[in-house]
Amino acid sequence: MIGRLSGVLIEKQAPDLLIDVNGVGYEVQAPLSSFLDIGKVGDKVTLFTHFTVREDAQLLYGFSDKMQRTMFRTLIKVSGVGPKLALGILSSMDADSFARCIQNHEVTALTKLPGVGKKTAERLIVEMQDRLKEWHTQAPLWAAVEQSEADHRNNFIAEAEAALISLGYKPQEAAKMLSKMPADIDSSEEMIRRALKGMM
């Protein structure tokens, strides 16, 4: 079992990462939240990983913290939820928000996630509510106490713009998509979701 990787990030194209660990390149798929947190190409990075072996493939999934990986592993234990759907869920909603939806039985909120219909949402609640009873939320790792609100927002915009560019948008397009972002949005993930929704 490969539980953690530390190396140099040499390729980054959502949701795929390529990490050089002592000359060996590991292909890793990551949810958007971890994809944004990991840094830029050339950085030394560490990912907590989940290794899956199928008949036709060996797949490695990576997460910026153990909390995300724990939620991923909890999700794929649910009947009908595979790694692809679990990644999609964690790309659209952070682990804490998802846990709150499960604990509060928020079916409507869950059906807004990619690939989740009403029946799947109800099954997620039924199968996960006991497993998530002890789930404790925490502040995002990038929310350093000493940063001002303006610094926070600038960081979020920069992260969101870099992610949009990595998804194929031109820098000018990415900047324009984020230029009218409401001031109350306090995460780069939400900025990206709003920007992509505006392009549909």
C-alpha cells in the first residue's frame, strides 16, 4: 500500500498530477481542492495517497491532507460510489461541508453535486451518517491567522486563476471570469465553481 508520496511536482493538469520521487514518476489523480492546495510545477510536495488495484489498472489518488483522504475512503465504501464519483464530490464540496450535509440530511444540497441524484443522495445519508458522527470540522490549512482579509482574497483569486489556466483557459479569460466575483466568496474552490458555472 502506498500511503504517502513526497517529491517534486513535474506535471499538473486537472485532475492529474505527476510527481517525481527519487527518479520515479508517480501518476496521481486528485480532487480539485487538493489540486489547488498542492502548489505549482517544480515545487516539493507531499500527498497522502490511496492505492487501488483493478483488473485493468493500478490507480493512485492523492490528497493534500489526511482529512480529505479519510472522506474519500469513507465515500468509496458506500454502495454504488466509486473513486471517480468520490473525486467529483470532493472537487465540488470540501470534506467539512459534505460532512455537515450528511449530518443534517441535506438531500437537496447533495443532489447539486456532480453525478449525485436523489437516490444516491439518500443512500449517502443512510450509509454515511453513522460513520461521520465523530467528524470534526477544521479551518482550511491556508487560512493563516496573521493574513488580512484582503490578502486572503488575493490569494484565493490567484489560486483560482492558476487553476482555470491549468484547465485550458487563457490568462485574460481567467482574469475576466474572476473579475466580478462577489466579495462574500471566501474560498478559491467556490470562485472556480462560480466561474465555470458562469461559462455554461
